[in-house]
Amino acid sequence: MHDIYAIECTGLTKKFGNFIAVDSLELKVRKGEIFGFLGPNGAGKTTTIKMLTTLFSPTAGSARVASLSLVGDAPLIRAKIGVVPQEFALFNELTPMENLRYLGDLYGMPSEKTTKRSEELLNIVGLHDKKDVVCEGFSGGMKQRLSVAAGLLHTPDILFMDEPPPGLDPQSRIALRELTAKLNSTGITIVYTTHDMEEADKLCHMIAIMDKGKLIAQGTSEELKDKYGGGHRILVKLGGHTPELVAELKKLVGATAVSVSDHTIELRVPNLGGGLVHTLSRFLTQKKIAINELNLREPSLEEVFINLTQKDLCE
């Protein structure tokens, strides 16, 4: 089964003195997927990534990265992975081409191959027209795209991407999201670390949520929302209502919870199948109760996280 996974962790643990930063992690990342790694500060995800990229040695457990053993094959793993840090880690005083040539020398790549690969990558990340411009004046988005090119220079099988810095403008974030999806479509496995639930929802095929060193949930965005999101919401705004009507509506749609705010009744339901909304509308019409507004809301990944950890993502 190893050939279908880019990363496999078994009981992976990291301690700093008595503090357990990562606690017996069991994790599998399939080849060719965008895998979202989420959690608040201090959750253990950064420590996990540092182990998987060979910067930290595990205290216990094992992992395979690109089919290689984390403990015995660290130098070989480094040749198979690329890393895009959150902060710009290249040289501001050099041009994109100079930065990439310098990295090529570090990787021991032949000069001609480095130049050809750099030209290709700068085209892909949309910086070819700036290839000979010193990076100092680049925007945050441009620097982040250059970081992606640097992470891909040696053609890795797996790319570890830390989320863009918080100050990045919306257009740059969208461009990076599109670039990430484009790279993934070529077959590269991407491990994407982020605080941004909306970003993960749009981008990632699979998502793992960590808290306090433990993996607390894993699945597709839809699976997580269905299982931990607290249900879909039907919001119906009426001219007026009574406690008896609210109780009838709750029973009618099989709501797990109901709340009332002014003239809006919120009904939480496990799913919206079986013509539920039509049944609700028909019932109110038969009772000659005017519906001023009717909205449906799906659970969000933000709600999933709050329900799992009882705290906001950024705490």
C-alpha cells in the first residue's frame, strides 16, 4: 500500500522536555492530493511539518515521506521535497534568476539545467518579466510566488507550503490559490498548512485538524462539515409566530435544535434531503402564514473547528 501514499505517520511523537508537542500522530497523505493541515497556534502542526521535512527528529514513532524512512533516509527525503515558508527566505538584494541560480548551486544542479528550470518556473509563477529585477521592491505576493518557484527548483515529489503571510492582499491570495491548484494538477503532492478555513475549504482535497498535539479530525471538507458542523440551517422569517408554531416546525423538519431571534426561526437539521424546504413552505402556506424570507445555510469549517475544540481558530 506504500505506493499510494506520499506520507505515512505511525505514532509520530515529538517531546520538548516534558512538553508533548505532537502526540502519537497517525496520518496518511495520498500521492497527488492537496492536503490541508489546520489548527491554532501551538496545535503541533508546525512541529509535525518540521519533522516531516527532516528539521526535527521524532522522539518516538515513525514516518515515511516519499516512500523513504524519516529516521534513516533524511538526506534522500530532502531531495524529494520542496518547502515554501511563510516568510520570504531568499535574498532581497538578488534578482529572481540570481536567487534560483544560487539555490541550484546548493542543490548541485548543473548550471544549464538550473537556468532552464528557472526560466520554466518563473513563467509558471508569473514572474518571468521580472527575472532580472532585484527582489527588494517586490510586493508580498510576488515574493511568495518566487518562494514557490524556489521550492520547486529541484523538481520535488512533495511540496510543503506554509500559508501566505496575513498582510497579503486578496488578489495575491487568490493568485497563489490558483497557482497551488495548477501545480497540483501536474501531479505534485501539496501539504498546505493554514489557519484559513475558507482557503482550505476551496483548495484542499483532504483536511486534518490538530489541537494540543493531537489529530482531532480528518476527512474531506464535506465529510467534516457533515460530521462535526452541527447540521444545516433553515432560517425562516415570518410576520409573527407562537411557541406552539415553533414546536410544530421543529417536529415537522426533524430539527435537532431550534432558536428564535425577533421574527426569524433557525432550524438545525442533519441534512436538507427529502424535500424538506418544500414541506416547510407548504405547511406554512396551508396555515396562511406569510413567509417574509427563507434562507438555507450550510455548516462551515469554522463551525467544525469551534465544535471540536470549543474555541475560535485564532485563539
